[in-house]
Amino acid sequence: MARSLSVDTPSEPLPTDIPALQAEVEHLRRALREVLQEKDRVLRLLRRMNTDLYGQVQGQTRQLSSLHHLINTINASLDLNEVAATALKGLQSLLGVEVTSLALLDSTEEVRYVMSQPPEMMLTLTAIRLKKGESVVGKVVEGGQAYLANDIPSASAQSRDLERTIGTTTHSLLCQPLAVHDRIIGSVQLINKRSGPFSDPDRAFVETVAGSIAIAIENARMYQEVQTRLRELERANRELVTAQAQLVRSAKLASVGQLAAGLAHEINNPIGMILGFAQVIGQRVGDEKLKSYAGLIEREALRIKRIVTDLLGVARQSTAEVTRNDLREILDKALGLVEYQLTNENIRITRAHAGEPGWVMVDRDQILQVVINLIQNARQAMPEGGGLIVRTWSQKQDSLFSITDTGLGIPEADLDRIFDPFFTTKPVGQGTGLGLSVSYGIIRRHGGDIRVASQPGAGTTFIVRLPGAVKLVQEPDAK
């Protein structure tokens, strides 16, 4: 049997308006395209926002990294100039400004500039002193509040005030106080931002850095003060040691002087008799051998007499005949007396006088004796010849001269003893050890002092200081 086919008929009739259906489909397509376009626009916007946000985060990260590095660099130094220069260079670079400067309160409560970038501006700023409340900087220091101004008119009183203070035309300014424990110590100034006006973030950034700058400056100041106190203590200690040494030496000289005064009469009288009889014997005897013995007795007696005379001179308290003398003339006179002897012994003389004549109030003959003693010591220290340098100069109100030789030098162990009576490094019979003691006593009676510096094998320098106003200048270099 043939099978029959059946077709299900829809419950609702199919639409017969084909154009309307096509229009509806087109409308849906347009709507879908708009949705897709909006989606793309939103995605692009999100990508752009994400890129901008990433750039901001990166910028802030770089700024924070730079800030961290700047603060660490500032805190790593205890030198005030280095701290100030580092801080100003960092702010100038990070915020892109033309000029940065640092002003601090001094001990008189005046504001003075201590550093600027560029550095040449300090030629203008160095002479400026501001009272609290004077100018923008003085007001910031007085009130402790930051100051920010943009688009400052060039004709305004504010601009003229700033230009007069810092010496440059100002268009924008950010001035931040520096505080340590609520105590204002100064301020930092940023002038003329290159990339636009100063902003609140700029102010916040500078405020953050200012705290570290203030602490670093305070630490540097305290360190400098401690170093200054240490140097003062070291200088005071050296002066104390020198004074103690001088007291000990003076006590020795006084003791020798008392001994000399007591013994001089007792020794001179028999020595005078010995000299007299030795001369009589030498004149009356015919035996040449006895004559030579008499001559030897006379020479040795005279040597004893000279020793006694030198011994008396060690602590002599006689009043000096003080007159106005040119120190250079005294030195040249002493050199003139021994120059022939020095030249014959192959000793070169170099004079190095500084400035104008150095007038001093001294006993000319006594100072001449000191100079000759020092020159003779130098000569004896150069048995093979060498160089003798004589210098004159001044320090404050004192006149100084030095005698330098290129001879054998003095052992370090002997330096503290060379001015002691009877101490000598010369062979027996070639010195009494009284020349330097006598010289020391003369200079001390004139209110001065003698110092010595020596290096074995390289030579010795004796430096003599005499008090009084003179016209000599700084220590010269011998040619």
C-alpha cells in the first residue's frame, strides 16, 4: 500500500509583510553595530585611562625614588655647604626651576643667604641681611607658613621687592620654611618654574623635603660646633703644655741664676788671681815649656771666666735698654758680622724679608746676641757646608723671624732639653750648653718665645716671636 504523507500546519499563519521584516532586521543590525562601536569606544577610553594612570604611577614612583635618594644624600653628609648644595640642586632638578636659594637665621636673629643655585647668584645674596618680617623670605621665617605665588606682575611691589632681594626677575615663587621641632631655622626659595605654575603637589613635595633639609642642616651645624670646640680645646691644651714647659724652664733658669749669683763672686776672685799670676809667670820665665804652660793656664782661666759670665746671663734680671728698632736691620747686622766666616765654610745665605720694615721695641744688643747665637748654632750644624735661610714676617700684632739650616738636625728626644742650661749635643770642649739658655732668657724677658722644629739629617728651624705691632706681612717663601 502506498504510504500517505502528512504536513503539519502551523498554529499561526506566517507573516506575509516581508519588507517590514527586513526593516526590523536592519534596525537590529544597526543597534548591534552601535553597541559594538560603543564597546570599542569604552575599551579605548579604558586603555587610555589605564595608560595615563600607569604613566602617573610611574611618574610618582620616579619622583618618590628621586625624593628618597635626595633625602638619603642630604642626610649622609655633616658638612653644611655640602648639605645645602645637594638640597638646592635636587630641588632645582626635580621641580624644574630656574633658581633655588637657602636662607638661615644667624646668631643675631637676622636672615642671611648661605647658598644658591646657580652659585654665581651668591655674589648678590652674600651681602643681604633681612630682619624677621622683612620681604617675603623674612615673613615666611617669621610666620612659619609657606608662600606660593604664580604670574607675579613685573610691575608689582612684590616683584620689585623680590628682584631687589635676590637680584633676578621673578614670575613665580615658592618659599618654604625650615623647621626643627617647631623652631624655624630658615627657609628655602624656588623661583620661576619652567614648565608652568607652581601647584599644591609642588608645595606638598617641597614641604616633605624641607623637613629632612632642616634636620640635616641642624645636624651639620651641631657637628661644626663640636669640631670648633674640639679645635679650641686642642689649641688650649697645646698652649697649656707650652706654658707648663716654659714654667719648668723658667724655674730651671731661676735656679741656675741663683746659683750663678752665689758662685760668681767666689769664682771670679780666684780666677782673677790665677789669670794675673799666669801672665806674670809667662812674662818672667825664660823656659819656653813653662811659658807654654802659663799660656795654657791663662787660656783655660779665661774660658772659666766666660762660662761664669754666660751663666750669669742665663737668668739675668737687668733692665733692658728698649728702643725702636727695625727687626730686619738687626738680622742683617748679625749676618754681616759672620758672613765672611759662613762663606768660607761653603754656607749659602738666603734672606727672605716680608713687607715693609718691621719695627719692634727691643734691646738691640740683646736681640743681636740672640740672632748671632742662633746663626752660630746653625753654622756648627753644617760642618760640610749647606744653606742658611733667614726669614721675617708678622702674625697679627707679633713680629717673627726664623733661622733655618740644612744641617745635621736635632734628635727628637733632645728637642725638649735644648734650652736647658748646660745641655749640649756638641763634643766635650766645644760648647757649654748655655748659648740657647741665654737666648731663651733674653726673648722671654722681651715677652716673646722661641720654638724649634727639626728633622735629623734634614736641618733645623728656630722661630722667634716678639710682641708688638709691625708692618710685616704673611710668612714669605724663600727663593
